Amino acid sequence: MTVTLSEIQAREARHVLQTYKRQPVAFVRGQGPRLYDVDGREYLDLITGIGVASLGHAHPALTAAITEQAATLLHTSNLYFHPYQAEAATRLSQLSGMQRAFFCNSGTEAVEACLKFARRYWFTKGTPRQEYVAVSNGFSGRTMGALSVTWDEHYRTPFQPLLGPVTFVDFDKPEMLATAVTERTAAIIAEPIQGEGGVRPMPQAFADAITDACRRTGALYIADEVQSGLGRTGRAFHSHTLGLSPDLMSLGKALGGGVPVGAALIAEHVAETISAGDHGTTYGGNLLSTRAAVCFLEQLMEHGLMEHVQAVGAGFERRLRALALQHPSIVEVRGAGLMWGLQLAGDALPIVEAARERGLLVNRTQSTVVRMLPPLTIESVDLDRAVDILDAVFTAVGNEVLA
């Protein structure tokens, strides 16, 4: 089907709920780290569907796996067994050290499951706890439970009252956890690196404070690794880099390489308090999504993908830090592996738009941060090209950011 951008925009304006502010481009094809729009123009993709296309676009192994599965069997429901949930769960257990997995359709659903399982744990213990502690600038999703532990009032206010009570603590104030976390706290939820919050890594002091607070009160720790997990930082999970031992973990984005799938990982001491019927999903863990997850996990665990991220990520970091030294509108570089944010002195939108016009896709978060989440398979030559384009962009429009 041949269609123009203006035709797509006109149809969406009439029939699609207007909850998104889309950029004026429509993509129809991808290959590796590149996307192609309706006019055939090529773009270097450093946002990958917000960290979803973890193996790049049209990866041969993933394409073969989902094509074969689509031609065989897509869905039978969780009333019956099939091979791929067990395979994906086994691999996730090997990576995480957490014994159990619950498969769902997205990272937000994984957060919802973790919040429920934390309450279920305390209900079973005979001392029900309803409270949560979350983090300023944290983002865990837009459904009612996940939204409740998401910090930004812009997302929260129209939908009050939410699940609660929830107390928010700043990354820079680890000493406040000792007050916030009590014997009424069911769980602490925190991203090891905040994604939507501006690519903000958790300080080691805050990680240590989580460990201390959980030890003191018995509160569970939910590691929201939807964006930072599964090799994104060059390690399986960034929470492990910080010495954290989660009781629950939410996963999504990278897990299916583009096929919608999420997972909640559950340590055995929590899993043993959960019974049949406590949670469920119609589509979650279907054959297509878990087959895709198995394919991604095979690439991650058996084909050197994490080592590749470490190697190319180190070079990317060096180039980004050198870029910041050349352009005063960049005030900080934050991240790890292939998850990076450029904190700007002002609005990042002019940079995002100018980059797109030059064939580079990045995005803006927290208004003043340029976020980059390249495919984990990207090569250094493409990252170098991306930085060269950013250099030209900041040279051309960096003064608009400073204005």
C-alpha cells in the first residue's frame, strides 16, 4: 500500500485518539540501526522505539523465529502448556538469580504485577501492608497502579485518587529513606537508571540505603528494569551493578525485540506466597511473544551481546563527553552502556528536530534531556556517525538551547 505522510496524518486526525504528539515522519521499513520513511529517506535510529528494537530492525534470527511461529501457532491461552514460557523463564532465572517469572504484555503490566505481588506477600504473612516508597523523577507506567508510583504530577493529577499511600524520595537524599520506609511499607520501587526521568543513574549511596531500609523493616525491593535491564547497560541488570538484590523485578521493552512482551521476576520467598488465581492475563506469555523473548535471550546470552555493548558503549561515552566539552549547551552527560542522556541548559526540542532533519533519531525527555537508546547490536562506526551529526546540530542550533 502506497500512502503519503499527509494522508496518514489526515486519517489519524479523524479517527485516532489524540494522546500523542507525533513527529512529522512515517516509517515503513527498517534494517539494523536504520529506518526508512514513506519517501524512502534513511534515518539512523538511536531511540529504537524507546528501547524496544533491542536487536535492531529486521534482525535475521528474530525475523525467522516470529515468521515460523506465526505460521505454526500464535496463541492458546494460559489454560494450557507450551514450550516457550518455560524456556524464557529458565533463561531469565539464569540471568537474574530470581527463580520465577510471570509473563505479561508490557513493562507497565510487569510493574502492576510486582505491586500486586508485594501486597499479596504481606497479606499472606498476616500483617497486610499497603504503602509504597518510590523515587522523584521515577516513571513506571500509566495504568493506575504503575501511575501511582510514577512521580510527575503532569501524569498523575487528572487521575487522582490513585493507589496509595506512596511516598517519593529524591535520589540525592538517601538519608530520607530511613524515615520514609517503615513497617507499613510493602515495597520500595526504583529504577536503577531512570529513563523517562532524564537518564539519571541511581547513586550508590541510594542503593545502599535501599538495602539498609529493606533489612531494617522487611520491605520488599522492586527493581524497575524495564528500560535499564537486559543488557542495555552492558550488564544483565543494572541493579546488580549497584549491589542490589531485588525481591521483584519488572521487565519489558528489550525483551521481545519489538514483539510486545513483559515479565515480572519473583524471588522464591515471594513466589511461595502467591497462589493460583492471584493474577492472570489472556495474551501474556503467548507462543509468539515468548518465542521472540527466547530469541532475544539467546542473542544476549550466547552471542556476546553484553560484551559488545560494553565495548561500543565505552567508545560512545568517550565521544559524548568530548562533544559536551565542545558545546556549552550540554551541561552533563549521564548513563551507561547504550543508555545515554545529554542534559542541556534549555529545551532539547530544537536539537531533536534538527537531528531528525539530518537523518538522526533521538528524543527529548524531561524537556531538557536528549535521550539515546541505540540497538544493542549497533556498531561503533554508526555511533561515530551519530555523534558527528550531533556535533553539527549543536553547532547549528545550540545557541537556541542557551537562549
